[in-house]
Amino acid sequence: MRDDAPAHGFVLCGGKSERMGRDKARVPFLGKALARVQAEKLGTLCSRVSLVSKVANATGELAGLEVFLDQHPEQAALSGVARALAVAETEWAIILAVDLPLVPAELLADLLRIARACGPGPVAPTDRGWIQPLASVWPRSALSAIDACLERGSYSVLGALALAQGRVLDERETAALSGYFPGCLVNVNDLEELRRAERAALERAGTPP
């Protein structure tokens, strides 16, 4: 990992994975556990990379990865973001959901650049009409806004993004980010979607599926 990188990267591994049928963090993506794929991607950008999970799952194929437990009683992505910001060692945190395997590292780097230039709020992209707040950049200062949401029982990441005075890139701005291609911000919820993402990754790499 780069010692001079200005962000702490977090892979959010929460979620019940009901449609996938098993822990998404451990599901193989092109032969490697999804959480490790995402952690290695963040490792090209960040000075430190950690998982945020409801369970201490850094064993087996995830051995050696740092894990911070999200002990909030609700199964909500927002509590994972809160946990990440509470332990972040840098001003900015890159948040990346474990089930977004096609997000390019270059795109995340551009989001970080925009966040640092525009501040002080988080920055999230938009793709195919959907805002994707779980491939985004957040300042530690946004934690107070997230805590306010959690305390009143609001678990919308988009709601917290707005409360923290976040910036949502429109589709044109998102398409201009480095490495962007249509569908790169789509998450995988079941094995069929996972295999489709693998084929897309191989095609992008010029490797026959």
C-alpha cells in the first residue's frame, strides 16, 4: 500500500446475503474472495485498508485483512459507514461495498480528488439513474450527521449523504470519471449477477470468458 495515500479505505461487508446464499465477502470472484478483491483494489489508493463487518471474519481466504466490527443492532449499510468514519485514521475515507466488484480503482481515485477539492462533504456517483453511495468518499466530519440519522432510526445512506451536505455527481459527471464504463457501479446480489460481472471483468481485461 502507498504510504503517502491520503485516505483510509473501507470494504463494507455487511448485509444478509440472502439472495447470494452465502457470505458475500467470501464468494469467489475470478478465483478470489470478493472482500479480498475489494481490499486489494483499495490498497492501490489508500494508506490503510480495513473491512467493516458484523462478524469477525478475517479467517481462511480473508486471513490477514483488518476487520472492524459493526455492532449496531440494525443490519444497515449506514451503520457500517458510521463505524468506518469512527475509526478512520485519515481525514477522508473511501467507502466501497463488497458487492461492487466492477468499480475501477481509478474512478475511486477521481472521487477522492473531487472530494478533497470541493469539500467538506461526501461525494457519490450516479449510474443508470441510480445514486451509488457505497462507492463513495466521506470525510470523518460527516460522522455527526450519520449519528443523527441513526439516533432517530433513519438508515438511509442517501439521507445521511444529504444531511452531511454531500455532493452527488450527475450521470454526465460520473461518466467523465477515470475508468468509468456503464454498469461498473452495479452491485451483485446473486450468483447469476456475480457470473455476469465476472464475464464483464474478463471482457474489459481482454480475456475470453
